[in-house]
Amino acid sequence: MYQPWTKIRQRTLNARKYTRKLLSQPDGRYIVKLPSKQKVPLLGYSKDQVLCRLRQLEKRFQKSPELRKEYINGMRDYLDTGHMSEVEHEQKSERNSYYIPHQAVERSGSTITRMRTVFDASIKTTSGMSLNDHLHCGQKLQQNLSGIVLRFRLHPIVFTADIKQMFRQINDTETHRPYQRLLYRFSSNENIQVYEKNTVTFGLRSSPFLAIRTLHQLVQEEATNNLKIQTIVKRDMYIDDIATGAENEEQAIKMQQNIVSIFAKGQFELRKWSSNSKKLLENIPEDHRQTHPVTYSYQPNPVRFSKRAILSEIARIYDPLGLLAPTTTDLKRLIKYLWLAEVGWDQEIPEEAIVAWRKYLEQLPVLATLRIPRQVTQPNSVYELHGFSVSSEAAYAAVIYLRVDSGNELCGTLLLARLLEFIKPKLVNLDIGQVIAWSDSTVTLAWIKTPTAKLKTFVANRVAKIQQVTCIDTWRHAPEFLHRGLSDWPQKIKMSPTDSLEEETEEKPVTLTAVIKGEEIALLHHSDNLPKILRLTAYLLRFRNQLRDKTIALTTAFPTSEETDFALQALDRPCSMKLHKLAPFLDKHGLLRVGGRLANVKMSFNEKYPLLLPKCSRLTVLLIDHVHRTQSHPGPQTLQNILCQDYWILSARSIIKKRTHKCIPCFRVKPRISQPVMGNLPPHRLAQIKPFSKVGVDFAGPFDVKAAMLRKVKVTKAYICVFVCMVTTAIHIELVSNLSTPIFIAAYLKEIDAIIHQPNYAQHVVENQIKCHFIPPAAPHMGGL
């Protein structure tokens, strides 16, 4: 049994952890598990949706009896081969199961399989999740199709084959088969039965990985000493198709026999054999052979020309190697014209486009006569890889030739560089002497030889990519001499990098702004501790001085203050900055300082002429953080005042605020105050009652109060009792002398315009049915007003 999946950080399958246990089926078939993200997928119910889809499929079959007959034969084949089995009544538990809908997909253009059964494991259950949502997709193990075709053209003797029903030859473990249930009946008179798929199902997101990885495991176990077969399976297979070859017929026959015998051990049968060797095909039964000639079918376009119809016809052209680029380029230009003309999908296209499309249709049958030699290699030859790029106002293109010896110019050159980067690794088996890239644009070649800092952004980005993937010396100029031999070709183009660059070189303004270009020292990003960086820099400078002057004794003592100051000056020197009207000047150490008119002031040199520091420098950030910590975490203004005594930081206020805002100790000391949420409106606020029949009470104060407007009148403390009407939110205030209960009762009685002389205030509250409701102290928002 296999355990073909494991969890990694990217939540994808790790092919290296795919291992086979000793237990396996007697016939050699492999058993795999569904790579679920959870140990037991928690899926909802999908049976009702699948039942609805089945009824729709049966309605479709009523209109196409032939399709129904083929579909029934396909489902019976699943049962007869054991790839599907009926679920017994006692096993029909809905828990930990998943029902997959299926449908018929017609392939009218196929002469091999007219109908294919497709399963949809992406249907959502009642939980809103599908089976595919719970499965890992696995690593991409299939090779690039273009690379397979390129290698296919290198062999003198080639053959192709296809694995018959590849997915269905790999069994699923019995514990995971309930997640592959389906509903079906062979006749409308029968009851709908529940079936389970016993093999890897086409339609699950993990199936391609499981199938390809199983083949890799097969050759690892059965072809341990045959590295050639392992290479073919891993490099020359696209899912279930093999396209490879050998140097001669004997090697090809031996290779074909080894592949068949190894695949048979895993119950994989190879069919549809095709080869350019008759001797190889003679050893293969006729019912296992099949030829695949390269043909281009043409069907007349509908009478009504629309952008949708034209794009549908263009999409039928499949050209992975770009051999039909001269034809497809005109079609791309036509589509571009329709987009720029803002033609709708189903609108009638302009007459000019109709003429161009009809002209293309008339010339399309010529492609049927196109013959392209497959093999591009010869024995005992030296190979050279040549790339060309060309461009015009209409389009740009690039092409690569494997030579056997027995701004659109820039965009085309970039395309050529990418082609070289893609194709060169595919030809690792060939002894390529040198790689030469050709371009017909001298301006583009000059750009390639120019530092990107001198170019505009558009040009610089593309030149940087070209310089990254190719060597500058591989580029040559390609004029009319190409028809001559290699000995007459130029070796290198000689031109100044500044030629023909006046229009594309970026101009640097120098009238108001001086720009000093430089790169920050990587050591500044080594740590967030500035004293540690200064010590390391001092040690490095001490070692450098000792190398320059052997008479200086090399010591490991702790750096002195002078060495630390010099280290800070060395770190500040390469920083780039933008200067304005600060009258900067260079000191004796080559550092920029702010000038001014303070030469006669009795201050230190650093205070009169502070060092200039850029805003976005790593050194500036470390300096601000260091001073902020050593000065007991002052605020932004105080911190700026401290720094300005020795340094002049451009846009200092913004960068200092940004750094202090990120200080965790400061944030903990002064956290943000949360705004309380107002409570619900009291029920009396929404009722229709008399004003001031329900009130809210609170006190304010104390306030200093005089009894008269005289000089020596005693000042006493007083409070304000605030009555808020719950209905109208009107306010009535009363001045009280203290916060005692009798004073409050007096203020309340005055508020209702009544005076009751009763010493028993509790009895007064009971007789008037006054009720008090209290809210928490210091929480006025709880009152709702």
C-alpha cells in the first residue's frame, strides 16, 4: 500500500515522501490514498445535487440514443473490469462519503474516442465545500510540452505510445472509496443504484499527481539499474503519452521492449505505437499500432463574421513550438485591430477586417502541404545556437536556429534572450560549442552594453533582464552577410556605448538638486544594534589598515572612541541623498555637512555644521532607534532636538515620528484609549409621556461661588445638579451647596416646583412612587443619552 502524500508548508504534496510499502496487490497494481488536507474530511451531503444532475443526463440521452448506448457500454466496462463496484445496502452510510456527478463529453473531431465519461469532484456540498477543496493538488510533475517536442526532434529513430486507461490502472484504498460514489441506472425502468469508483478518478485535483508519481515509483523500483528508462519516464512523458527516441534501430527496439516489460509489472499497457522505424513496428501487434500524422483540418467559417467566430477559429491552431508564427502573427494583428475598433463579440466586423479574414481563409489550405523535418541533428557534428530578433511598427519577433556545421527592437531582443534561456537547458545532451545572439538593431546592441543606471526606466528594465540571462559578448550585429559562411561573419560589433543613445538616455537635473549615487553597505542590515555595527566596522577598518601598512600591529582590543567615530563616518560616506538649499560642503573626511553663517559662534564643529543624512537610509533608521533607546524614549520633538545637535536628517520629522510610532515600549506606556460604545436608548426616551416625568440626574463641580460682588466675601464651594429630561433631553440645573442627601432632595423638590416640609424623606419617596435606577460610576455612556 502507498502513502503518497504528506503535509508541507505550502500544503502541497511532496513527491520525495511518496513511498511504497511492502504490501501490494498480487497482480502488481498500485494502491494509493486520497491526499486529504484533513485526516477525515468533514464533507456535507451532495447526493441530492448528484441525483438532479443524473436526471438531466437522462433527458439528454433521450435526444441522442447513440450517445446513450455508448455511455452505457462505458459504464458496463467500468463494472466488468472491476474499476467500479455496486455498494451493498448495509454499506450505504451517508456519513464520511461524497457523491460525484458524471456526464458525457462528446469529441466529434476524435477518431479514437467519440465519447468520454467525465467526473466533477468540484460540486459543492451542503457545507459549502467540495471534495477537491479538501484535497492537495500535488507538485507539478509533468514536463513542459514544448521541451518534450524539442527533444523529440533530436533523435534519428523515434517512437510514441500511449498508456491505456492510465488512471484506471491505479487502485484507491478501500477506506477512501466512499468519497468516490456515484449514482447511475442502466435503464429508466430500474432503480437508481449507488456505485463506488475503485480506481483513481479523472476529475479529482490530485489524480494527475498520483498517476504520474506512481509511474515514477514504478521505474524507481523495477528499473533501478536502467537510468535511461528513468530519464524517459521523467522527461519524455506528458501525462500518459511517451515521445522519445534513440540513435539507431537496435537501441530503439531494446528501449521499447524494456519500457513495455517494466510498465507491464505495474499493469500498465502501452497502445497506439507509432515510429519512423518499420523494423520496430514489426515487433508490435497491429492492433497496438497507430499513426499520428501532423495534419491541419479546415472547416469553412460561418457566413456571419464576428469577433467571437474569428477568435474561435484562431484558437483551434495549436502550435507549441511557434513554427506557424508567420501565419498566426497576422491573425493576432487582426484581433488587435478588432479590439482597438471596439467591436462587440457578436457584432458584424468592419469590411476591412472581413477582407483580411477571407484572404487568410483562402491561404489556409496551403498549410496542409507544409512539411517540416523532424530531426535536426546529424552524427559527428558541431552545433551552434543562433538567435535572431527583428521588429517593426506592426510586431516584433525572435527565432532560434540550431546551426549544424558538417520600443520594439528591444522587446524583440528580450524575447530572444528569454528563448535562449528556455531552450538551452533542453539541449544538455548536445555538445554546443558556443551561443551567439544576433540582432539587426545597432541601437539595441548599444543599450545592452550600457549601464542600466544611464537608461530610462522602460529601457533599463528590459536591458537588465537581457544582461541577466545572457552574456554581453554573445550579442552580435546581423546585417546582410548571413548568407556567407561563419568565417566571414563579424566577431564583435565595435561601437561606443554612447552612440545613438541621446534620445533614450535619462537626463539628470543639476540646477537645483545634486544627486550622489551610491549603494548602501550591506553591513547596515546585519543587525538592528548600531553600536554593534560600529564595532564590526571598526574591526574591519583596523584590519584594512593593517593590510595596507604592515608596520601597524594587529590587535583584537576593544575599539576606541576615535575608531568608532571614524567607523560612523565610513558608514555615512556611501549613502545617497538629495540636497537642496543647505549650502553643503565636504569636510576633511569627505563627508557632507550643512553649511551656514555660524562660523564665529562658540559651538562645537558638529553643532555648527551637522552631518547630512538621507531620510530612507538604513544608517538613519539605526541612529534614530539608538538615540531613542539611550535617551530614555523621548517624544518625537525632544528626539529631533537631540539629533539636530550633531545630524541634519532630511525630512526628519516624518521619519522620527514613524520610528517612535513603531517603538513597542512607548506603545505599552501610552496605549490608545478606546472609545466606549454608547448604551441602548432608555425605554422612556421612546415613549409618549409628559416632559420631566422621567429624568436623569448627575452632578458637576465643584465651583467657587461668592455670596456678593464684594472684595472680602468668603468664597465657598458649590455644585450643579443637572436634571435631564428622558423624553425631550431638555436640561434643568440647580445650584447646591454640597452632595448630601437632604440637599439633593431639596434640589429635586425645587425642580418639581413643590416644597414639602417633612423630615422623613424616605416616606416622601414611597408616597410619590419615585424609583431610582443607577448606572456604574464613571460610566455615563451606560445611560444611553
